[in-house]
Amino acid sequence: MIYPDNFENKIGFDIIRSKIKANCMGKTAKDLVDEIAFTNNIHLIEKSLNEVNEMINICNLKDNYPINSYPESYNLISKLKVEGSCLTVSDLIDIRTILDNSKSLIAFFKKDEKNEFPTLSSKTQNLVFPNYLADRIDSVLSKNGTIKDNASPTLKDIRKRLFESQNSVSKSLNNILGKIRDNGWVSRDLSATIVNGRLVLPIESTFKRKIDGLIHDESASGKTSYIEPREVVELNNVIRELEFEENREIQKILLELTEDFRPYQGELKALSVLVSELDLIRAKAIVSISIEAIKPSIDKSPQLDVIRAKHPLLYLALKKDHKEIVPTSFKLDSENRILLISGPNAGGKSVSLKTVALISYMVQCGLPVPVGGQSLIGIFDKIFMDIGDQQSLENDLSTYSSHLMNMKHFLKNADDKTLILIDEFGSGTDPVIGGTIAEAILEELNTKNCYGVITTHYSNLKILASNTPGIQNAAMLIDQNKMEPTFLLETGIPGSSYAIEIAQRIGLPQIIIDRTKDKAGSDQTNIDKFLRRVLRDKKYWEKKRQQIRIQEKKLEEIIDKNVMELETLKLKKKQILESARKESEQLLQDVNKKIESTIRTIKESNADKDQTKIARKEIEDFKSEFKENSQNENDEIARKYEHYKRKQEEQKARKAEKEKAKTLEFVTIDETKINIGSKVRIKGQEVVGEVTDIGDKNAVVSFGNMYSSIDMEKLEKVTETEYKQQNRSAAAGLHFNYNEKVINFKPYIDVRGDRVEEAVKKITELVDEAIMLDFKELKILHGKGNGVLRQYIRDYLRTISQVQNCYDEDIRFGGGGITIVKLK
């Protein structure tokens, strides 16, 4: 239920409807625009939103969608229902246009193999295209819309005789005309013409009696007479008879054709409905694109969580003047069902209220809305509004009386699935009485658990909202330095009217200002001061809280990073110590072997025993000292071990060089570069493969059963171990998964309504996958707005080395609202 009857006019939906109608190609679709209506059926709403959302993607991303005008089909279908009726040539042309349009649309959605547009494609799935009708029309009607000569054998014969007769008349008239010209009775530049269906000669009226024939007409000035010479009267009669025969034969053909078409009324109607419905959906999509609307999340329960909403009509008006709109965010849920907005005049209260009204109504009419991507819009059974001057001379109602009549309707019919919208609640009468009545009505509406957005200046209502569960204050903010509205909505606090301050700013005499303060009393002025102080303190502490959040987040990141680094260092230290211990033990064993060997040599050479004891003691002392140092000075051991290892490697390298020198023929291969047989992977990806061939710039890489030519700069080498591990875990499904990704990959993304961080994350994933699958072009749909999101996205894309270029889409397909990304 919608109240009042002129609800659409009050919120501006009638303008939205007219814009949709202006973008329809056919009259049938324009008639359907008038049928767009409010509904609480969530399935119908979801279906309509999906249809328009898919059409938005088609308009932005597809340039081959068939767009053609088409005729109104109701009269055609009605004519076929009447027995004995006959289609005209014009009717056939219209039917052919409908068939051609529907055939193009069916073909377009049949090509949707990736099922990108499931809701729209479903409209064509069960349709049977009547090829017989199209062939039948083509057999009778020419491309320029005339009946073909070979439509029937009789017609062909008639037209042949007609042509011959016309040639005979032309020859006769030309002969007569030549003689008349010689006599100077007719101008040299005049020739035979047709009057009343007969070939005649234009003769100067002065000489009309000199020619034997019938006068059919004369010019407006009377200077020229149109005469049919007697010599061609009989031939003209023959031509007229043949023309009558031709018309009778054409009528016969059309009657036969009509009887052939009569059984196909259902198919023609279904195709006409398809063409007109898709035309309507496209018109909705065009309007949605113009206001940067998206499909929000929908919930069957009554609630509103709207982020960065823009009034569609205000957005278009400001955009025309190259100005930016200030978005509004608000939330209505089971805890805070009613939002009471207060603030200065011309601060944006009424615009915020109308934004809520128009967005809620548009969604429940199945239209996308200009909101942020995380917005959630619930479904209401009823929407009631009281806004503007509704005084009625006919019904003897004043402005305030009409407001009370509306309140009576609200109180009688509101329930927990009703959205109530009231502007300047309580105004129009004595402020004290009006304020108390408004307070009582608000309390009663709150007990009915209805939802609502209400604007007011009354302090008693602000106090009620502060102390009553279910009602929440909100303020339209003002720049206190300039005393100018910011049009920002802040929930959780009441707003001040700033009447005295604005009066001072405008320049009213100070004596008036002082007198106003005295008359208002200290209580009233103190309330405004208190509200401003609360607002200032809230903003201060919000800022502080945000700074604390940022610092806490940074601190958590630093702690996590330090913990990870500490764990890594501990692990490395343990590994180094363990390695050093094993190497030192091995070194001691080698030293022991060397000592034993030395002693054995001494014994065999009959060396002096005392000298041998001394040597053994020195060696034992060295061993003890070495063990002690190895336990207490791990870093020194590691250093010595590294030195020892380096010496060993140098020896191995020298030995290998000597072995190579003995070889007569050898090939030098740079192991740091990618060669045939190298194990590689695409930079930034996990899948590994083997190089099977190398060109100047590209390498052919085998990924399981699939071979791909990839730019060498995109590849990096991996070790044999990594290659084997990857193959063991992924070899079984590599080929299938890659092909599946190629088939399912969509080279475009819609980030409208997303925050910058979310958009960048989605774009990063898209670009990574595109590089892996070797796609060269991407499309990013971000909308135009004030250009901030577009600039962030392009700045980020320029940091990616694989991005060659990015630029605006063609103006016909979205212009600055879409970024084309070219990959290397």
C-alpha cells in the first residue's frame, strides 16, 4: 500500500518513469513503463533487479547487442483473431520487423555459452521461432516492402502485360510530345506525367485547343493544362484495367497469406512480448547507468542499511552543472526503527528523507539504485509519506489539517512492516501544542513497531528520541566556522537549528539578535549550545578513536611481524648450531684419524719414545682445547666451517675444470638462464612446467599434457625438488583445471560501490588470473562519479609490470566509467 495517491509525484518517481519511457524504442515498451508498480513480492523484485543488472552489463561490456525500433503489434494480433480479415502490405512489413528483431535477440542470448546473463537468457529458452512465417513473407515481399512479381504466376503475367502497355503509351506520348515541341506548344524541359492514374501531357493552356484529346486537369495558375491525347486513350484504359487486375491479385495473395498466419497468433504474440520486454529492460538499464545505480542486497524483512546513497534526480542535476553530490548513509533495524533527523534549514533534511523514499520505492519497483555496494534494503508492505503543503480548498482543509488527516491514516493503518516518512513533523500550528501532538503521535507510532524517517526542529521530539528505545536521533551537520551546511548526516546525536547563528551570519541587526536571545530564554539557548558541544565532542572522540584503531592495527602488525621473525631466527639458529655441531664432530674424527696416522708413522720409523709421548700429549691438548672452543664459541665454529666448506667447493671446482679441459668437445650452458629442459613457473603462480623449446622472446612450456608459448620475462626457474613436489600433487588434474579456468574466465569486473581496498583486491586477483591464462585485455567497470575510484585503480595498475596500458572505454560503450587494461 502506498499513501498518498500522489506519492510518486512527491518523491520524483514520475520523472524516473518518464526518463525510462524516453529511452524505449517502441510504443509497446512505453506502455509497459506505465505498468511499473510497487510490490512486496521479493521474488518479482529479485527477478526484475537481476534482469536490469544483466542488461547493464550488456550495455557496458557488449557492443553487439541488437538495438532496433519496432512497430506496435497489438492491432496486428487482433486482426488475425478476426475471421475474414486481411493483412495489408504495411502489416506484413511490421510482422517482418518483429520477426527480424526477435530472431536477432534469440541469437544473441544463444551465444551466451558462459551463462553470463541467465535471467535474460531464460526469456528466450522456451520460444519457438516460426521460420515458416519469415520464409513465407520473404517469398512474397521484397526488401523495399513491395509485393514481388513472382508472388504468384497470375501476378507475374499481369505485371508483364502492364509493363508492355506502359511502354507503348510512353512511346506514343513521346512521339506526340516531339511534334508539339516543334510547334512550340510546350516547354522543352517538360515531359509526360501521371494525373488521376493516366499518362498525360502538360500543354500550355493557350494551345490546348490545338490538341485532340481529353483535358484531365490544369495547374493552379491556369497556365498549364494536362491533356490525354486521343491516340493513347485506349492504351491508358488498358493500363487502368491491368492495374485493377493487379490490385485484385495482390488482395488475393494477402488473403491467402493471412490465412497462413492465423494459426501462428500465439508465436507472434510471444515474440512481440519478448521484443517489448527486452526493450523496457534496456531502457531501465540506460537510466540506471546514467545515475550510477547498482543492484543492492535484498532482504525479505523490513530494514534499511544504506551506504553512500545518492538522490538520483539531484545527482543528475548537479552532474549537469559539474558539481558533486554528498552521499547519505543511514540504517533502520529492529533496535533503531525510527530515525529522527534535525538540523538547520536548507541543511539537507528533506533531501535525505526523499532519498530514503525514492530509493526504497525504486527497489520495490524492481529498479537498481545509486548506493554503495554493501547496502542492504529490506521489503516493506506499506510506505506512507507526509511531505509538503497539502492544503485543499475543495475539501476545506488547511495545511495543518491535512497533516493531521495523514497522521490519522498512519495511526490507523501502520504496522511492523510499514515505512513512514514525515517532513517537518509538528509544524504548521502553535509550536507548543503542535510539538506535544507530534510527541504523542510519535510515541504511538513507535508502539506499533513501524519504521520511519522523520525530520523536525522541535526539541521535545529530540529529547523523546534520546530517551526512547526504537527511536534514534540524527543530525544534519553544519560548518560552524562558515555557518554553511555540509549536507552530511550523522546518526546518534540530535541536531541544532543554528537559527541565531545563521541570523547573525546573514547580517540581522545585533539588537534583534540580543532581543531574540532574551525572549527565547537561557534554557532554549543552552539546549542549542549543549547540542553543539555534544556534536563537537563526539567528532573529537570519534577522531581519537579512529586514530587509536589505526595505531592498534599497526601495533598488531608489528607484533605479528616480530613474532614471525623471532620464530624464524630461532629456527635458523637451531639449524645452524645443529649443523655446526655435526660438522665439528666430523672434523674431530678426521683430526683423530690424522693423529693416529701420525703416531703410526712415528712408530714405524723407530722414533724416540719420549718424543712420541710429547707429540701425543700436544695433540690431546689440542683436541681438548678444540672441543671446548667448539662448545663455547658457536659463531666461530660456524665461520670456520663456512671457510672450510668454501675451500672444499673451490677444490671441487678446480678439479671439475681440469676434467673439462681433458674433454675435446664441450658445450657451455649458463645454468642461471632458462634453457631447454629447465623447470619453470609463471611469476606469481604456483603451477610448474618444463621448457621444451626456446625462441627469441618466448619459450614453449609443457604443463602436464598442455603446451603453452609464454614470454620469457614472465617465467622464473625452479629447482628439481620443487618441480617433483608440484608434479606429484598437481599432475593428475593440471590439464583439466587450466582448461576449465580458460573456459570460465571472465575478462571484466564490476567494482561499482566497492571501497578502494575491496576494488584493488578484486582487480589484483583478476589481473593475476589473466596473466596466467595469457589474456591480453581486461575491462573494469567502476562508474564515473567524482573520479576518485577510477584514479586509485589506474594508479595501482601502473605499479603492475605486466600492465602495458590503461585507458577509457569508447564513449558509446561507457566512456570514463570503464577502464580498458592492456596486458603485455
